[in-house]
Amino acid sequence: MSNRNRVAQAAFLVSVQAIAAQGTSLPKTFESGKAVAIFVSSCASCHDWAASYDTIIASGLVTPGKPDESRVWAMIDSGRMPADGSSLDADQKAAIRDWIAAGAPKPAAGASTTGVSPASASTASATPFPASRFLGFKSKEAFHRFSGWTSGGILLAAAGVGTWHLVNMMSDAHAYRDRLGIDEFNPVTCDPTIASVWGSSNEQALRWTHLGLLAAGETFYFANAFTGTSFMQKLGPGWSKAKIHRYAFFLHAGLMVTEGVLGYFSSDALSRGDHDLFHNLLIAHAAVGFAIPVVILGAGAIMDPKLSF
């Protein structure tokens, strides 16, 4: 063998050994689109961000090249996702971790990301949710958002009508009192006047409108609470939007109970014409009534529309 051949052979062997030595640092191969398909099939029924490759990346839950810094991987690896109680198998978890480690590349054209044939999935990365995923909404999360905003808006309207009702009633009662020269602090004459004004058709119409709005708002509120509790998972240490959102839920739930109690006693005081008790309850009832929708709407606003839970 010539010296030239020996040198070439030695160089080849050195190259092979160098490649073998680096083999452990090379990213694992994975099926194009498999990770995205897992997100779509296992997560999209509850989360808008899992609808497609584009929304997954836009969510901020994936840190390309760094699975341990990706929030979605932390949730999956800990078993907190999927939130419906099911779990991904080892191969599915490996596919997601490998995909993130490789930089979360976009599936190649023709790769299936929906579990259907590649030919029909060539545009899957831009395909929206199928219709009627949850009560006619594209996902449970979409319904949760809708019911939250709707309940907050209706309850805010209820607070406005309730305040109008109370201010209008007080104005009518005081005008009636002044016309007849009734002493405001004389329970013998004042209390029956309050009861009479409260029982008028105008005030009762406002009262029942207020109660109707409350009933509608609370219906959406309970729907929102039901779907929200289904998303609840253990949160990490420190403050976050999700943690503030959850604490706000407990706050407005407590305020809701308080408002019901105050409303009952306020109505009782009105029906009996108890001026002093009604006046004190009125202030607390109105304050809590406005605080509830403000907390609900604030809890929704604090959450990034592209990032949930």
C-alpha cells in the first residue's frame, strides 16, 4: 500500500471516530409533524393555542431548542396536561420533547399534523378548529372566555339597574316625604312611605329587571366557574397572570355569596320600611355589586389572549 493510500485511510478513520464521538450530541430524528399532531389531537379540545403549528408557536408556551424552559413541556412532563385526566404515552412525550429540542421546526409540506393522510394535511398548520368542539364553540377554553366576559358584562348591567332602582326609589320617597312634611327620622310616618314607594309598579319593574339580569349573569358565571375549575392545575411558585386570575376567581366567588346575603336583607328591610337598616345595607350592597363584575372583567383582562393557564 502506498504512503498516499495509508494517509487517506488514516484520515478516514479519524473522521469516523470524530463523528462517533459527537453522535450523542446530535438531535434525535423524529417524524415531521408528529408533535404538532399530538397537540392538535390531545390539547386542542380545551386550548385555543393548540389548534395548529402557528398558534402553538405564537402561544409562548414553547421555547425552541429548550424543552426544560418550555412551559408546555413542564405541564406535560408533570402529568398536569392533558387536563381531561388522560395522559400521553412515553413515545408521545418523547416526540414532543425531541421536537422542542430540535428547535420546534415547522412540519414539512405534506406532513400530517392531524392524524389524517398527508395529502389532506398539507395545509394543517393554518387549519382552524373543527366546529362544535364544546357547546358550539371551537374549544372549552373559547367557551370559558365567552362565558366569563358575558357574565361580567351582564352583572355590570345588573349593578347599574340596581343602583338606578335604589336612587330612583330614594328620590321618589324623599319627594313624597317633603310634599307631606314627613319627618325622615320618624319611623311611624317614614317607614310606611318607604314601603309604599318600594311596592309601586315602577320600582317593582326596576327590581325585577335587576333580578332578571342577575339570574342571567349568574347563569353564565356558573358556566364559567365550571369550565374554569376543570382547567385548574397546581401552579408554580411566585406570582403569575394565571395565579392572579385564580385568586381573582376565589375573590369574586366570595363577593357573589356576600352580595346574595346583602341583597336578601336589603329587600327585607325595604319591604318592612326599615329606613336605617336599609340605608346601611344599601352602601355595602352597591359597593359589592359593582366590585363583582369589575373583578370578573379584570381577571379576564389580565390573561394574555394568546396564553392560557
